[in-house]
Amino acid sequence: MTTNLTNSNCVEEYKENGKTKIRIKPFNALIELYHHQTPTGSIKENLDKLENYVKDVVKAKGLAIPTSGAFSNTRGTWFEVMIAIQSWNYRVKRELNDYLIIKMPNVKTLHFRKIFDNETREKLHQLEKTLLTHKQQVRLITSNPDLLIIRQKDLIKSEYNLPINKLTHENIDVALTLFKDIEGKCKWDSLVAGVGLKTSLRPDRRLQLVHEGNILKSLFAHLKMRYWNPKAEFKYYGASSEPVSKADDDALQTAATHTIVNVNSTPERAVDDIFSLTSFEDIDKMLDQIIKK
């Protein structure tokens, strides 16, 4: 931790429309707190610790406290970094030499369809073109899953087997940009599962998971038909840094719509399961269950 809080680089002032505002720099906060280690224990306690650290820095610098919305977004970023680092180390620890666990960026950076090889991307492009020929111009719009679990041995590089033991800008970048190495290389049936990460499961965030699961599973069902491979499976899961309630679980039992419009289809959930990730050990348990190793 930076001993003199006024020297911290986890916040900065900037001008917008003539007004002075405060920007939180989430990676800097992580590195200043955990530079010689990676976080362990309770995820919520670590998120609270990071938020309190930023508030202490802001007060020490005599700046305005960032808004609750700013902290909510920043906690989401911290949560995603923690998941990415833990998932990287999980794969190394379990010696999963044919799996990759990819932290995906937002769709503006890279749409998940671009990870596929040329043949699969062409099939999805044909689907999109067909949808757009309709008068209503139908589209399949969704966000990227936060995590993708892929099983494809020829994607593995030796450097992926080195653990991340401390938080540095380089290590965070390695964990968050792994997706760049797989762009245009994934076979469609190498996708094992996707995971949507949420710091909480308020009702609107539950619906985001259901929508994302629905679209992703519909695309995968289309590829199963195009490749004539009914045995291929793709699962979609939700995960929250807070305990999961019965109301959460009930809401996430919503059917995947493409499985209830055909009497020959077996109904399935849009979100196959929901995991409560209150500790770093819970991340390992979730991945164990998804990969079933």
C-alpha cells in the first residue's frame, strides 16, 4: 500500500464542460494495495477495502468523493480483474492443458463472434444477413459473456502455464487481454460455457443474464444445425459477488426461448445455474463444476 496517500495515483482530476471531476483509476488502486501479492479471502471485504482506500486517498488529497455510481462501476472492474487472475491461476493449478478461461472485453472492443474461425464467422454472417432481409430488420444483439471457457488444445501457449503471483500492470494486462490471442482461431464446438459476472443481482441485472444466455444459446443452436452436430453443448451461467437468494434463483429459471417453440426440443434454462462468489475459493469451486474435472 502507498504509505503517503497524497502520492497515490488511484484518482485523478479532469475537466468536463468546464467542471472539475474525479476519475478513479481502478488498476492503480489494485496495484497499490496488492502489489506484492494477489488478494485472498472474502471478495466483498476486498472490494470494500479497495473502495475505502480510494476514499482515504481522495480525502488526503482534498478532493471531492466520487459518486456512488462511479464506485459501483469501479467495483465491477475490480471484481472482473479478481476473477480473471483467479481463473488464470486456477487453470495453472489444475494443469488444464487443453482449456482456456478467457476474460472477454465489451463488444465495442471485440465482439465474441470474432473469436471464431473463418468458416464459423461466415455462417454467423449469413444468419445476420438473412435476418436483416426481413422488413423489420431483425438483429441478434447482446453483450459479450464476461468469461468464456474454451477447450481447444492448439490454442495453448507455454506462457499460459505461468502463475500470476502479484498484481502489476503487466500481469493485469496479460489476464485481461488473453482474448487477443484467440481471435479468429476458435472452433465453434470448442466453446464449453459462458459466464455473466455481476457484483449484485438486482432485478434488472437478472434480466441481463437471461437475455445474454438466450441469445448465446440461440446462436449455438443455429451452429449445431448448420454443422449437423446435435451432440455439441454450450452452457451459460451467472455469478455474483453477493449471496444468491431464492428470488434470484427463481428468476433465473426462465426457459431458453428457442427450446420451447419446437415440440421436438427439450426445454432448457437460459441460465443453467447461478453461483455465489463470496470468496476466492468459490471461484475455483464454480470452475470445477463447469469444467467437471
